[in-house]
Amino acid sequence: MTTKYIPFSKPQLEKIIEQYPTPFHIYDEKGIREYARKFTKAFSWNSGFKEYYAIKSAPNPYLMKIMREEGFGIDCSSYAELVIAEKLGMSGDEIMFTSNDTPAYEYKKAIELGAIINLDDISHIEYLEKNVGLPSLVCFRYNPGSLKEGNTIIGHPEEAKYGFTREQLFEGYQMLKDKGVTRFGLHTMVASNELDAAYFVETAQILFDLIVEIKQKVGIQIEFANLGGGIGIPYRPTEQPVDLDFMSQGIKKLYQEKIEANGLAPLRVYFESGRAMTGPFGYLVSTVLHIKKTYKQYAGLDSSMANLMRPALYGSYHHITVMGKEYEPLDQVYDVTGSLCENNDKFAINRKLPKVESGDIVVIHDTGAHGHAMGFNYNGKLRSAELLIRENGEVVQIRRAETLNDYFATLDFGGLSDFKV
Ligand SMILES: *Cc1c(COP(=O)(O)O)cnc(C)c1O
């Protein structure tokens, strides 16, 4: 069991709402820092260890600054994400550029920033060489195909669009070597929201074995193994977080057996985790607008899929707490909905909750990654603000809510307009 912790009391939340109306996402700095430190400590045996925070999960400079203070780099996959890194003053091996189907201008920006380039396909070697030029350090993304079982969100690796086949890896490293590239990395990402620590140990084994074979066959030494993201979080109270010590110790043992024993140390171990770093430390706070009783019972919120897409997109579970009713019996069943003209716009289906009333404040848990970031503007719904609770309890707004002027900014109404709700 995992207790669903909330970093504020109902009176504290009511005070926050006086200043920042619902809906909003709110992040807990203390929780983020504590997990970051735990993660880094688990891998302290590896001298070059680094986590590159997957910025797509919550692209906010305030959050990235916290990550950076904890020693993390940034994992980017688009021009906009590279610009975030640049604006934060990040460069060089602080940035991992793990993209796919990449346009030349994105590679160019990444190389200007000195980012580590992680190629998704063998054809990109020549594309990069021709359009931008090859940097001295290049990483390849490996897709193990049927060698590795997939999990539910990412699917089977052989069905996934990402990465090189095994044969292409050897061919690709040989090509790099022939073209004068001198430094090399290896990456894979075969999981998403995976809770089993053993899965990551197995992934490390696949990469470490390959690194030994690449040394034998191509005669190059890989500098780092990037195990990707995909570390799961316990969305359901019945689930357990990934056992970081089990994962780290399992990887350490393989490191000794395969990397050190073959004279291939030091090898830096990298992750580019997003979800685990901020997911559990973000909350979507909403107010109940309407209770509706037809063939089912509905609790309609003032937020929608525009603020949190995961339940509608993946059928994901997000725990819901009705503030002030934590200890009341869960004797009602609701579909918890948003207001989009889209029947999938539900945060929960057939959820057992206490009796909910209009005006209740509802907290949706684990929205700190792939939450606000995935939001869209369908039906003209605006994306909410993001708030941060500092370690001293102070609450700061780290992104304002969108306005109608933002929404209409790309349209031409044939004259000047100012839109207010
Ligand atoms: C999405 C993504 C991540 C982060 O995944 P999480 O599940 O949030 O840990 C890391 N690397 C790549 C290449 C990704 O696409």
C-alpha cells in the first residue's frame, strides 16, 4: 500500500484558492527534492551517474531549476525543449537530445548547445553529417525488438518506432568510427510506467552485454549507458514505488561482472526519467461544479481533459481525494467528469467516493508529470496555472493560466480585439 499524501491541509488550500482560483496544478518542492536525493544516493556507487530530467513531463523552468540544483541534466526532444535548456543557461553534457524523426534545425540547435546527440536511426548519421556535421560524441538508441518484452504503455519494442536494430548498431558504430567520431554512448528505453525494479536490471544487462560485444567487434569503448526513462509510480494506493536500492544493487552487480571484469570501466550510468521525478509531487486541484444524477451519478469539475489527459487517453487511474471528507465512508459511486463535448472527458469512471457536493474541493493525485504538459485547447478550454509550494511553505505561481487572448492569438478577426471572460 502507498498512502496518498497531500502536502497541504484543507484550510491551507482554501487560502491558496483565494489567491489562485481553481483549477490549477500545484507541485511540492520538498517531495521533488527528497526523491531526487534518494535516487542519486541509490546510484552513488557509479562515479559518473547522472539523471537527465525528461523535460517534456513538466516543462517549467522553476521545476527544471530544482532538478539542476539536485545535479540533474535535462533530456530534450524538440526545439522548444532545447530553448528551455538554453534559457536556463544549460549546455554541453548537461543536455541529452533524445529525439526521433528529427528535422535538421533541431540537430543544429542541439549541437550549438553542445548537447549529447542521441540518434534514433542509422540513416540519421549521414543526415546529421550532411546538414550539420558530426559532433565528437554520438549516442545511439537501441530497440531490442523481440529480445525484450514490452509493457502496456510503450507496447512491444518490435512494434515501437524508436531506435536501431541490433545489426544496425554494429554497422552504425563502425560508420561513426570511420568518419572520425571518437566518443560513444548507448541508450535504450523499453518501458513506460514500469513498477518492477527487475525490469530495469534486465535492461542494464542487455546494454552491458552489448557494450562488451561492441568493444570486441568494433573496437570502441562506450562511455555511458543511458537506461532511458519509464520508472513507474504508484498511481493506485495498492501499488508500491519502484525499489530503487534493489534496482541499483542489481545494476551494480552486473556492472562488476560485465563492465569491470572486461576492463570497460569507467562507464557512466544515465537515466532520463520524467514521471518518477515529479509525477507523485504534483496535484490537480479542482472545484466541483455540478452533481448530476441520470443513469449514473456524475461529479462535474471545473477542470477537464485539457488539464489532465491521461485518464481519457490511456484509461489511467488517478487517485482522487475530496478535501475535508478523507475519513468519510466511500459509499457513493461517481463518474468524475470535465466539461468537454467529448464523452471520454472523465477523470474517473465508477469511482467510490464519499458523498460529493457542489463546491467541494477535489484533489487529483500524481499529476506532476505528463499532466499539465499534455493539455490541449479542444473546445476552447484554457490550460490552467501551475503553482509551486516552496520548502518553507510559500506558494508561488510558476505559470499563469491561459487567457482568451492567448487562445485567440493565432486567429485573425479582421481587426483588433481584446477578449475577456
Ligand atoms: C518520455 C520519455 C522519457 C521519460 O519517460 P518517463 O516515463 O516520464 O520516465 C525519457 N526518454 C525518452 C526518450 C522519452 O520519450
